[in-house]
Amino acid sequence: MTLPSLDDPRALLRHLYDLAVQRALPLHNTAAHLPRPPKGRTLVLGAGKAGGAMAHAVETLWPQDAPLSGLVVTRYGHTPPRPSGVHERIEVVEAAHPVPDAAGLAAAQRILALTQGLTEDDLVLCLISGGGSSLLTLPCEGLTLEDKQRINRQLLESGAHIGEMNTVRKHLSRIKGGRLAAACAPARVVTLTISDVPGDDVSVIASGPTVADATTCADALDILRRYGIEVPPAVRAQLERAELETPKPGDPRLARCETHLIATPQQSLEAAAAAARSLGLRAYILSDEIEGESREVGKVHAALARSAALGRSSFEAPCVILSGGETTVTVRPRAPDQPRGKGGRAGEFCMGLAQALGGQPGVWALAADTDGIDGMEDNAGAVVTPDTLARAAVLGLKVGDHLARNDAYGFFEPLGDLVVTGPTHTNVNDFRAILVK
């Protein structure tokens, strides 16, 4: 493989992204965390964008003479080809993300039903990754799938951070927030998880279906009020009476549960940093926990990059500035005749970055979601170059106009600056790399 150089900034940034993704692939990270086969049977349950790849990794690594069965749900189009010579022992089904659908509901019902009849001699191996909140949908009593879909859309457009969204989701579910693990008792439950959340809080990843939940019904109500999201009166009453409470730390049903992080955003950023240094660049990791409004985070990164380019920073060029986390996009109101914008967090970050850089010489950037999908589009993210704004002006594109309608896809697609990877079969959240020459 020919390594990229500073003479090809786009290829260099894409190389760093690819290595970050590769570091988080399930087959590279699962073996060290697999328990031994139990006296009884082994049931595999799971949900998330990496679910198919995680299931295949377990099928590959699990002893061929040991019983293994189960069901995992992943996003449409995110099931990778099964490795050559590996026989199917775990069923993988697909459903919608980020807004749940009937297929996800059916999968969650089947997964919960599979927990019936488990004994102390059995092992439940849970494979959890980002995206599981929508893929594993089983509404609480009094809530329909249509209600859940509406609430999900409103949460996604509200600007709420992932912890807030998942607090609501846990309390409106019959399977999240530790309820899946409680249903598995008295079996031993071992959860292998890939983190896509700031701080790697396992109770937040996919809304923590196998992890005790310290948040409360009152917390969920407060979040719903704060963002003006309505729930049916009967469900609100249940929340107010704390009847939808989740299993808490110390719950005896979760006594035989353990969780292992097999891949994290920080590990992927470190892999990218090591690759940059091997190419002769200095590499600085800001944080793997950056949150906030995507466009504003882009402006802050622009200030750091400009300072480095002008020699006014402790970041010494040539260098790469890396960061991860999960930013948010608040969808702006639009005029009745205005088309809905297209794009996700990474593209919105890139628009904010490009606007704030103002054509700063010597600065290139790539921001992309490590699952290969930025929001609901077909791109992972976008690239920003020193001439992004100049090329956009030639085409009559104004970044401010596109920011006003959250239309990153419509801005970067005509420029040929979308990053398109297809599903990567893992998910360690946002990846951002800024090259300063």
C-alpha cells in the first residue's frame, strides 16, 4: 500500500479516517473479551449498527463444538458478508435507524421472547453498539410505534444531547435501561459493546439494555418538558407516578451481569494519531468527548487550526488536530416553500468550519461518522479545503444559506467534497481530522 503524503492532503486525511475505522472493527477486538462456553447453552442477543459484524466475529471465534444461537438486529444495509467458511449460527435481521420501524419492533419482541426459560447454567452474550436505541424498539404500555417514531424525530431535531435522548428512550421502553438483562436472570449476562458516546458511558450506549440505569422518570419528564415534546396523557401519568422506572444499580436481577468495552473512540483517535506521526506529522488529540452544536464546534476547531497555521499556537505545524465525540444539530425552522435540508452532524461541522476559516491557506479537514452514514444520507461526512468557499462561490453556493436550512449535503455534493464510504460495520462516533501545513 502506498502511503499518502503532505502533497495529497485529501488522501492523507482519508487514510487517517480509514485507520480509525479499522481499529474499531469487531473481528479485531472481540477475542480477548469472549467468556468460556458455559455448562448450559449460549444465547447471543444484540442490537446496533455494528451488530452484524459483531455477530460474525462471535461465530468465527466461538468453539465450533459449543452450542451457539441467537438473534441480532442491525441497520438496513449494514450486514457485512459472512467471513468465508463461517457457518451461520446467529440470525441477523435489519431494521430502520435513526427512526424506528415495524421491523425493529418485531426484532425487539423476538429478542425479549428468547430470554424465556434461561437458567443459571446458561450464558447470554449481548452484542451492543451505537444505533441500538432505535433498532431495539419496544414501546412501554400506552405508547404506540407511531408515538415512538414521532418522539424520536422530535428528539433528533431538538438539539438534545445523546444522554438526554437516551434517558427518555429508556423510560419509554420495555427492553432498554437494563430491562433486557433483568429479563435474562438468572443466566449470566456478558455484554460486549462498542462505544459511540462521549465518556464511554455503557448505560448510554444503545440506551443500556443490559446496564443498570441511574436516571429516573422525573429526569425523563424534565427533558420532555425542556424540549417541548408531548407524550400521551396516560404515559405522562405513568412517568409522574414513577411507574416506568428502570432497574437501578444494585438490582439483584443484574447481579450476574458484566460489560466489556471492546472498541472506543479514544482508541480510534490514537490509531489515527500514531499513523500521522509515522508520516512525520505532529498529532494532537483534543478529546474524544466533544459535544455541542455541530456548527459551533466547527468554529472552535477553525480558531485552533488558524492559530496553528499562523504560528500562534502550541500546536506546531505541520500537524494534525484530531477529535471525536457526538455533536448535535438543531434543525432550524424553514419557510413553507423552502425544501428540507439534507445532511448530518459531520457535514454541519464542516460548514461551520469552512465558514469560520474563511479560506485560510494551509488548512484541510475531514469530518465523518465512523459508521459510514452522516445522519440519514449516503455519505459519511465531508472534506474542507482552503478553496472550499471560492469553489462554492463559482457555483453560486453560499455556506450561510446552507447553514440556515441545515443543508450540508446540498453544499458539499456539487463541490465533489462528500466523503462516501458505505457502511463500515462499526461505530465509534464522530471522527474529525484537521491538517495544518
